[in-house]
Amino acid sequence: MRAVILALSAVLAACGGGEEPAPPAGEVPETVVEAPVADALHMYVLDCGTIEISDLDIFSTAGDYAGMTDTFADTCYLIRHPAGDLMWDLGLPGILAGAEPQTDGVFAVSLEKTLTDHLRTLGLFPTEIEYVSISHSHFDHVGQIDQLLDSTWLVHEAEYNSMFPPNAGSDEDVDLSAAQFSAFDGLETVPFTGEYDVFGDGSVIIFETPGHTPGHTSLQVDLPETGIVLLTGDLYHRAESRELQRVPRFNTDEALTRASMEAFEARASELGAKVIIQHEPASIDPLPKPPEAMR
Ligand SMILES: [Zn+2]
């Protein structure tokens, strides 16, 4: 039985709408807030797995990637805000942690550390993460939801409906969906369309970039020191995919994906934003990592 609670008003109330505003960039807050609450907006990139791809052909409908190989980073992002924490994307399944790489078709996946272990290095427990959101529901972005079952799920309505089809054609469809995404089913859920301002102050905005999947989303974060960054989700898989506007073969709607790319690029230039391609190692390397991961 699906338990969807439309808790938007409760969530907004809980956020406080500015009861404890973030200190201006560069200033130390006068009152010391109790750990582990963030004193200002921070973003950490978490290593949520590695994906070796033995043939990149499926990543371009243009056919120009056939026979190439690549290594994708699989990344999750912890956004710490004085009003709460958001986990953006949930990586590969935690059961892979420490195991030999698992091969499935062109993919060989591996994971060093679970989200719970990453959070521990920051002095956090998974139960303290108020919000989770996924760019989309593919296997490499939903794997560790089982560790964040106390969080509220912010989800694009179209993605939710693709995961839990309201008019599924058969019991088989319903069963398949239930098995794949069962851990999401009991979460407190806030569906949205268009954009969602997570903390009500414009600093963290989930925005729709549909096409790769029906309700694919990307994330905008206004970091005090870095400026605005846009996390692509899988709108682009590689730096070159962005340069060449390549669309993967496993994609819901190519025309819609191209329209989303155009809107995303317009947004990035309008905001002067730095674009982070989540599977591209060179793109994520410069980002802050939890203390233990720092070299
Ligand atoms: Zn992906």
C-alpha cells in the first residue's frame, strides 16, 4: 500500500521560512549552533560508487561512442543548510560495499563505502538527514535509499508516476515497480512539478530537466564561497556529452532531453553557474569531500 503524504505545508512550516537565517557569506555566526547543524550552506560530494563501462555505445544515439570504454564516478551530494540536510542522489546499492566489482552487461559496478559510513565521517547519522531527492530513478541513483528511511522524499511528480504507475497495465507492472522501489514506498513524500525551493530561501532549488526519464531533475545550489553550481543529474553523462549534446540510447524522450539541455544551458549562463557533471571524474574532483576522503 502506497503511503503518499502531501506534506508540503508541514515541511515549509518546519523549515521556518527564515527563523534562523544563514549568516551572510564570509561572516562567522554570533551564536554557536549546536553540532551537527550546519552554520552555513555547505556541499560535500560523496563517492557512491564506480561504474566501468566496457562499451559506451549506449551513451550516444549518434553512434560515435561505439567500442569506446570509460570509467564513471557515481556521486551523491550532501547539502548542509542551517534549516536541514538534503541528500541529492543515492548511488549504487550499499550491499556492494567492499565486495568485488559486479558485472551486468556493459557495466561493472563497485562501491567502497556506504552513505552511512560517509555520514559518520561528518558526525552525522542517517536519521538526521531531513530530505532526500534523486535526479531520476535509474539504478545508480537510488541504490542506498534503504539507509535514509526517516527522510522526506522530494520528488518530481512525473518521476514518481514512472516509478509507481497510477494506471499500470498489469499486476506484473505493479509488482515489478513495487519490488524495484519498495524502500521509497513508505517515505513521507512531497511531489512537485517545475521547481522546488528546498529551504524556502532560494539557496537550493531542484528544477525539472525531463527527457532522460519522465521526471528527471537537476539541482541548483548557491554556495557562499563558490557561487552557484548546477548539478546535472544525468542530463549529461560525460563532459564530451555536454560539448556535443549527446543523448543516450536508453532515454525516454530525445526531443524533450534536447529541450532540457537548451533550458539548462540558458539557466547556467544566465546565473554564471558552474556546471557539475555528476558521472564525470574531472568535474567532481575539485569539490569538497568529507574529511576522511581528503588527501
Ligand atoms: Zn547515472
